[in-house]
Amino acid sequence: MPVPPSYLNGLLSELDLLERNYLDVLERSTFVNIDPNRHGGGGATFVGFARWSWGPSDAALEASRMDLLGRLRDWGPRYRLLFPHPITSVSKRLDDSLDLLDRWLMRTGRDKTVPGSAAAATAKAQKATENLRDLAETLPVDSYAIRLAPDTNTLIDNPDLAVHTAALGPRYMAHVLPLVFGEIDDLKRAGRTPELRAAAQKADRRLKGLRDNGDVRTGARVAGDVLAVFEHREPSTEGLPTWLDLSVPDDRFIAAALQLQSRHPGSALYVATGDLNMQNKLHAVGLPFVELPRAQP
């Protein structure tokens, strides 16, 4: 199975599609001159008023605007996760670009940024999307380009954290999340079958054994250039997609993985899971996943 695009590359691909659809909306839009000085005369000059406004949208254009607005508002928070501690200039570029794109779809009130033609609007929108792309260049270089977060079922099936080198390459950092430790503890005592309890106990022993190989807070050696960190941070709701419910184990895992990616924005985080429901939710937030390698016949 080929390695899917990283979280960042996936978001940039989404941005490409958003931009194409956005420019189509602008091309179908009309513009109305509302400059109070346009007729001249009268001896008075109005200062600070908008010169142009959006013309009326037909039903098809309204539908396109609403669809695009929803997708933009889904994409924006996920992109912001890559900048957990933005300096003032980065924060301003994020805010200005996303606010303009959002405002031009909403089209409420008098907006002095509205230009007088589709061509001028296209140029300003492209500048906003290019600005968002350029921000990706400010992400720090990570000491580990690839990181991995396995789910519980993956570790029960195979507790070897180095088993994913065929997919991810020989060097990566594996992160075991608190939820996974808790679920393994539960399964080794109360798994529904003896086989499941035995598999959980094996995973527990394998993970505990890594403490003999180094500091699990910063990276204990698993094998070769694969290291492992035992995470202790529980996820919070801050900055996450609103549909994630932290009382649901899969959602809690995804929230923790997203915030792990946020803490390492210069790396590509992959989730190891064979669970179809988990994979669907990961796809929804843009996190890539890998599965355990198939056994050779």
C-alpha cells in the first residue's frame, strides 16, 4: 500500500481545490458601483465609503457560496493547527487571508475590500490563497520527518512499533497515546476472550520493556532508527473540529493525534490503524493512516 500524503500536503491539496472553486464563484459574480461620489456635483465629497459591492446572486451561485463557505470553515481550523504558537506576523497573515475569503462568500454589509471586477477580485483572492501556501514555508524543520501514532487494535495485533518501516521508511518516532495505554490495561484484565487478554498482556510487556532502552519521555530505541515516546497529554477541545466528541474513544484518539501533529508541525504524522470507522474519521480531518503489513503467504 503506498504511503498517503502527509497532513500538510493533504491540506495544501485541499487548498488547491478550494481555490479553483472560489475563482469559479468570483467569475460568476457581478459587481455594483455604490460610490456615493460617482455622480459628482452637489459640492460634497464623501470619504471612507465603499466604492463597490457584490451584485445579487442567483440560486445556483448562492448554493455554490454556501457549499464553499462550509468547506473553507472546515479547512481553516485544521490548517491553523499547524501553527499552535504563531508569532504576530504569522497570525496576522492567517487571519487576514482567511477572513477575506470568508467575508467574500458571506457578502454582508459594506465591504471596502470589494473590487470592481471579477478579474480584480480573482487577483486578490489568489493573493490570499498564495499567502496561505507561503505560510507552510515557515513551519520548523523537525528532527524526525516521520512520526507514528498506533491505535490500540494495531498494538494488540502486533506490538512491535518498528513493524511499519516498510511503509514509512527506516527512521521515525512512534508515539503511544494515553488512551491506548488505558485501553490495553482494560483489555489485559477484562478482554472478552482469553486470547484477547493474552494479546493485551503481550503488548503491555512489550511496551514496558522499552523503558530499558532509553527515556520514553524523549525517545527510547525500539529497533534501528525507530524510537518511541510515551505521551501523557490528554486532548483538549481547543482548535479542534467541532464534531469531535471527546467522550467517544475514536474521537478522543483522533483529537490527541491532531494535537500531537500540532506540536510537531514540521513532521508528517501517520496513524497506524486497520479500523474502518477510525480510518473514515481520520480521512475527514485529513490525517493519513497506514495499516499493518500483510503477512507473506
